[in-house]
Amino acid sequence: MDTEAQPTERDRSSHSHGPGQDPEPQGPEGRSRFALPKRFAAWLPGGRITLTALFCLVFLLLLHAFVAQPFQIPSGSMENGLRIGDRVVVNKLAYRFGAEPRRGEVVVFDGTGYFGNADYVKRVVGVGGDHVVCCDRKGRIEVNGRSVDESAFLYPGNDPSAVRFDVVVPDGTLFVLGDHRAASSDSRDHLGSPGGGMVPVERVIGRAEWIVWPVDHLTRLERPGAYARVPAADGAHG
């Protein structure tokens, strides 16, 4: 411990050296602060290598549990942006300190009891208080009276929705859609189910930040400007 390594006044007087005298070897008082890890490493089979591996494993487990987690895309519901087999890194801290999902962000959530007993990845289209309508006179999704041009990420050839709806998103929930609308089971398909097709914010695992595999598809997932320009339900911009 650090306190053991700091000599008292009596230690200084009793261990003082005259000119030319060699200092006496240190006893237990001179132990390194790293003595405990060294002892632990000596006890483990494999020594320091095993100890280092254990530290790395604990670090990765904590990182996985509380900070970031990789997910594999299982279906084509978010094509072309997210393809089957892509690995995405999900930021699990994105909504843990007061922030909430915003329109246009791609989120991973636990759909148990709402969509099915699995984790899902979808795009947030409406947040609590939003009025979401399909569709305007040009066939576009409308949120809080503003039409949204989704052409930058909507699957080529897909309409914004073949299902008509007019919903107000309850507070604390999200209205979500897949980018490949013709191949996505999302809020539209569960309007008559428990929860009305909405996903509770508390079920959100995190925000998808990066596509990290395959390497040639390495991409940061940005929030589309079309959704950033949608006004909030109270008239402010979200």
C-alpha cells in the first residue's frame, strides 16, 4: 500500500546513512503498490499472461454490458442501408443520461410482448406526442404536418407505405419503420396489437452507430436531415 511505502520520522533516523554508506535493502515497507497483482499472477497457471487475459475479458464484458454491443442484421427489413449479415455497433449509452431517441435515428430494441420475442432494428419515425400520417398527396409520410422526403434511404422502388395510418404517438413510446418497407414488419403491422404498434423507449437497447462488418461496408449511420427538419409536436424543431 502507498502508506507502507512512506517512512515515518523514526524510520528516517534509524535508517540514516553516513557518507559513503550503502543504503540497507528495503524490507516490507518498500513493497510496490503492484505487489497484489504480482502475487495473484504467481498463483495463476500461466502467470502474467493469464492475468492479462482475465483483465481483458472483464473489460470486454463490461464494455458489452454497459457501453457498446455488436449486433448482426438478420433480415432485409433495413436494406439498402443495413444488409443481411452486416454487423453494427450499438451505443448503449446514447439514451442513458436524459437523452431520448430522435426521429430518423436507427435503434435496436427488445420487441418482446410488442413485436415478438427478439431484438429488432428499425428507424424512428415518430416520438412521443407526434402526429404521424400516411400519406400526403404525394404519397409521403407526414409528421406533425410536415412531409418527409425519405428517398435518401428508402429501398429503391418501395412506396413510403402501402398501409394507410393516422396515429398520435403516446408519450414515452416510438413509432418505428424499416427502410425496406415492403419487407419490414414494423409499427404499421402492429397497430391493432398490444401497445398499438408503439415501442416503449425503455425497451430501446441503444442507437446503431456504425456498420463495422464487412469492412467494405464500413459506414457511420447518420441521422437524415429530412427527419431533423421535422417540427416537434409543440411546434419547435426536433
